[in-house]
Amino acid sequence: MPPYDDDQTMPDTKGQSLPLACPIDGPLAPCTIVIFGASGDLTARKLIPALYNLFLNRTLPEPFAVIGCARTELDDSLFREKLRQGCAEHSTHDLSHWPEFARRIHYKAVDYQSRDSLNELATFLRRQDARSGTGGNRIFYLATPPNVYATVAEHLGLTGLTAEEQDGNGWARVVIEKPFSFDLDSAVSLNRTLGRSFAEKQIFRIDHYVAKETVQNLLMFRFANAIFEPLWNRNYIESVSITAAETIGVEHRAGYYEQSGVLRDMFQNHMLQLLAMTAMEPPSRFAADHVRDEKVKIFRSLRPFPVDRLDDLLVLGQYQAGHIGGQPCRAYRDEPGVSPESVTPTFAIMKVYIENWRWQGVPFYLASGKRLPRKVTRISIRFRKIPHSMFRNVLQGDAPANQLILGIQPEEYIALSFQTKNPGAKVCLRTVRMDFDYLRDYTGPGLDAYEKALLDCIQGDHMLFWRQDGVELCWAFMMPVINACEQCSDPAGRLKPYPAGTWGPAETGRLIKDSLLWGD
Ligand code: BG6
């Protein structure tokens, strides 16, 4: 039984009542979530805390089961205990209901390279279905290193588990974590392999940025209000900056990050998704493929990056030793697992143009970096200045342009700056800010990005997931830039150092002023 009774509240351990979360459309179909890579970081840090919170919030289907798969031999109780510890370490969830949740978790050791092993898994899952009543509906979550995605998908196809409504199967879905491959060729090849086992409608390519509340809100803000959209174009907007600053460094992920760098890690996916949601045309309906069609049109309209003029439009950086919040940080090249001669960029800013009627000539600045002074993800719309100032005779200088800031994280807000008269006898203007805090007047619980993505996958809603054409178009846009940087005669020379705890290399100032990117 779920840990709550039928009224709309759930007792917590202190005898108070927690509100029930997240109304959803109708009951969800029972299902099993099969996690490959179950002994990894993603499972412990994100997936299990997200599933547990959905369970606490009474949002998971009933019945449901979680089957962890990895190479190591483990029994259910040891696996459950590892997950409980992960949940305690990586979340603040109340664990008093953990035992009820844990009863639904099982473990099956799987050798991804072996067809026999996957066949054994198929038998295990069918038995499991019969025991728990999950009806053969399954989500296969690939939380493995990307180099085994193709093998797992192929072997799953051969077991027959991916064929829907056959042999005791209900629906079958696969969730793929980023990175979706390493470059355009490998993305095309992975998509082809996935396509042999799954139809596109069964594939959910996750981008946790798109599942963030404030990113989803972009579409509501733009298309559920009449007053912004008329201004949302080249006639009124001078530039757009999309920034994602992180304080963390490479952490324990050097093996992956050394190969990837910031352009593959953040730009090919998250940054281009934010760009598409900021720039896309209004879809005619709020439906997954209508929205994804509009995003794809933006990806198709990106002006190819002029690789012979890279320095005019791109700055790459790598963090050096420095301090953040008074704490010393080592240089990227001194991080465990990083080559002392590494030329992997940890910071980039790109100036990008969209070639269409709405955005012709408007620069979009995309910037992201590790070891910057504070965590901030935001989209800033800088409007054009007023065409003529009647205050020129009484004011020094021009009236500053209006700015709209969409704070994505950690502060979730919308702020509009405009000019007002300063109170008093003397005529002078001041810039003021009208702020909306996203959580103001909201007392219910929220869904974090992984909770939202998992829930949508259970519901079969593709809205927040990448479609194959989008993935390939974004790789096609990024590859010339990545190749030009990696294959140039002096990749080290292109990489500008910046001390940890600063806003990236000084050369960024060539493209745009710091305050426009990160705020004052
Ligand atoms: C991941 C990247 O996709 O996003 C990481 O691989 C990055 O390098 C992370 O740190 C940032 O996510 P968030 O949600 O913390 O902004």
C-alpha cells in the first residue's frame, strides 16, 4: 500500500500533513522501470531520489517496479541498501517511507555484451510482471556509459522485449541519456541502431534542462500572454544572451569530460534547446510534435558558423587555479584524470545568428563555463534603445535599454527593467526592476527535472524529449566549430586561461560586456 490514505494529505513523520503533489491527467498505467547502469552515479544521485519523491507524492503508477541492472552480482537487499544510502546522501527526502518503496526494487546482474544474459533478463522480467501485476509495460533507462547504448539497445531488440503488445509485452520505451554520441556520424549511427530495436515513438532522449520548471515556463510566458510576443523579434530586440554558469569543476568525470569539453557537454544539447525555446515560432497546439517541429525549424535556421572567422564569434577558456567562495580550487589540468597538457575547453561563449524573418541580424550569445563565481542560468533579452530621447536636454547620456531576464536557476524569476522618474524636484531617471518570483503564491510541491522527465516518459509524452532530427541538426551545426577548434594547428593557443572564481577569460569582453551575460 502506498504510504498515505485517501484524503488529500499524507502524514509526515512529525505528524504534520504534507500536501499531495502534482495533479496528473488520470491514473497512470502500471509499469516496470528497468535501469541499466544501476550501480552508477546517475542512478544514485538522480533517478532513485526522483522516483522515491514521485512515490512519496503519490504520483507513480500502482503497481510499479524498479529493476536495477548492472554487471556486478548483488542481491536485492544489498542493492536496496546502496540506493537508500544514495538517496540519503543526494536528497533531502524524508526516508521514513523508504521500506515501502524499496519493496518494489529488485536487482538482476546483466552482462550487456551477452545476448544470453539479456535473454535471462527477459525471462526475469516476465516472471516479475506476473508477480507484481505490472502488465508488461516497461521503460528501459540507459544510465550506462554512452559507449554501451548501442549494444544494450540491439540486444534488447533481439530478446523481443521491445516489440509492443506481443508475447506478454505491453508498451516498451527506451530513455537515452545525453551525450547522444560524440559527433554527427556517431549520432547518425546510434540513431540507426536504436531504430532497429525501437520505433521513434518509443525513444525518449532526455535533456534535463528542458524539464526544468522555468524552462518549460518559457513557452507559457511567450505564448499565453498577448503583450510580449509582439515585441519578440528583430524590431524590438537588440540581443539575447543565454548563460549557464557553474561553480563546480570537472569533479570525478574527467574520463568523460576530457573527450567532451564544454561544447559537446553543454552546447550541442542544453544551450541549443534553450535557444530554440527562446526563438521558436508559436506552435499551433501544445503537443509534442508541434513543439518539436518548431524547434527543428530553429535548428535548421542557424547560420553556419564561419570557421574562418572563429575568433570573432567564439572564445574558449580553461580554468586555472583560483578561489570560489573563499575556497581554493585547483586548475583543470591538475584535476584527477586530466592530462597536464589538456586542451579541453571548460568555458565557451559563442555568438550565433538565426536566419529567419523574425531574428535576422539579432545576435544570440550562448555562454557556459565551469568554476565561475556562482551558479546562474538565465536568459536575458536586451531590447533596443528608444529611437529618440526627449530628455537629452536634461539628462546626460542615453536612457538605458529595457531588459527582460528569465532566471532559470537557482533563482527562478522573471524581471523586467525599465526607466522611471526619480522622486524629487530634479528631473532624473533611474532604472527599476519589476520582479516576479516563480514560486510566489505557490505552496504545493514541485517536480524537479528528473521527476518531470520520468513522469512524462511513464505517460508517453515526448514534449520534453529530443527527436532524432533535432539531435542530428544540432550536431551538424556544432561539428564545424568543434572540428575547427580541435583540428587547428594550435588548439592550446585558442584556449584562453581564466582563474577559477572569475567570469571566464578576459577575451570574452571582445564579444560582449560581462554584466550582460551574468548580471551585475
Ligand atoms: C550536465 C553536464 O548535462 O549538466 C554537466 O554533463 C553539468 O557537466 C550539468 O554540470 C549542469 O546541470 P545543472 O542542472 O546543474 O545546471
